[in-house]
Amino acid sequence: MIRREFLLGTALLLSPTLSHAQGGHSHAAPNGGQIMNIGKYEAELVATAQEIRLYLTDDKEQKVDAAPFRATAVVLARGNQQRTVELSSAGGNLLSAKYDFPVEGKFRATITLKNKDGDVGRGRFNVDLKP
């Protein structure tokens, strides 16, 4: 009985650590999106019916200049079709792109962040569309 309680307690203590390692965050998203770790950066995805916005910060939540970055979003569109959208710097810590296809329900995308040296990493997002 004690062993089971010990294992349960250990699992509960490790849960936040595992969540953070998988890209979860304990702080609120400043732009109302979803935050995931991509490489050594935190990326917040916000999507509307026409635009994708990706905000970059470092591990201390400081804005990162998006100019040297670009990103590719593979988006699940209506009818389970995959569509690719290229995001580019839009000033400050923002990468963005317009898109012209419908999505059903939540906006689901896999984002690959790149810099001049190649792929920085990937993040999977699942967000509500903003008005």
C-alpha cells in the first residue's frame, strides 16, 4: 500500500516536469494563443479565419527578433486536407502569413521553425480561431 502511494506521489510530482518537456507551459499566453517549445524558443500560435501569427520568445519570456526566422505550417484544412503555408517576419517577434482555405473546428497545425542554419524544431498546435 505504501509503495503504491509512493509511486502515485512520484508520478504527480513528475507530471509538471513531463508536461514542460513536452511543450506545456505554466504561464499565460500573452496574445491569447497556445505556447509550445520549438527548439530553444517558445512559440505562441494565434490563428484567425485568414491569418496565422507566430510570436517568438526565449526561455526567459523575452521577445526574440523574428527577422532571421521563417516557418512552415502544415495545416489541417476542411475535409482532412493538409495545406502548407509559409510564414515570414512581420516585424518584432512576429512571423505571419495569410491563408485562404477553410478549417473545421480548431485550427490544427504543425509548425517547423527555421533559421539560416536550417530547422530549429517543430511544434504541434491545436487552437481555437480568434475573431
